[in-house]
Amino acid sequence: MVPQIRTHKGMKFIGLEAKTSNQLEANKKTAQIPALHRKFLKDGLEDKIPSRVDSELYFVIYTNYESDHTGTYSTILAAEVNNSSEVPEGMVAIDIPTAEYLVFTVKGSMPNALTRTWKEIGNYFASNKVFQRAYTADFEVYDKVFPDQVEVYIAIQK
């Protein structure tokens, strides 16, 4: 897998947050991300977000890293917004500044293709001497029009 280097502009988001870790997510009994997806998409909470930029796109943001991929972090299922001043009850707002990313494109049946890609991303950074993760804010971009494709943006150190 060969990622693309992209500088992505800063963005504002509103969404649902959970504090988790890769260890918790590996166990179906303690995984929180699938429940966030259900609540956000199937329960219609995404429709309550004001000032959405694009109703076909949603994001999974990984931020507030305790340390690196071994520690806890916040996962936020979110929509990009023009204005993050009106935050519905039970949701959070987050701004992601402009940053440089390695972008990995995932194609295939979800969530299996995405799980496989995250393992490949881990291997990529473990063996790569040029790029290192910044552990600031990473995100996945989902397009409802293309449900079998996801772009994973990993912030890198400059």
C-alpha cells in the first residue's frame, strides 16, 4: 500500500465522542466505535448537527492521544460544519488545524477492509524511517455514495 502525501486544510466538526484504546476495540464486549456508528447513523443523530458542510460525508476522528497507538484516545464520529458554535446536547465540537497527512485509501467490504488497512498502517509506520505519526488528529472520511471506500488520513511529523 502506497499512501499519498497531502496537506489538508483546517476543519471544524461536531459529533459524538468516546474515549477508547486499540486494546478495548479489539474485544467486541468493550469496543465502543461500533456503537458510536450505530448511534450516529442509524439513530439519526447526524441529522441534528447544524451547519453541515456535506450531508453525504461523515468522519471518524482520532485525537487526544494519551501517547501513541498503545494508549487511550478519543474517537469522534462527526460531520464537518461551517460553524461549531451551536453544539447539540451530548455532542462535542472539535477543530482540526491544517496539517500534513499520509492518506491511505481503503476499498472493499467494510469493516473488514478497514481493519486490515489499519494493521497495514501500523506496519507501514513501524518500518518507515522517513515519516512518523504525529499523534495529533487522524481521521477517516466516509462517503455515503461510495460505501465500499474510505480514506484514512494519518497526521505526520514535519
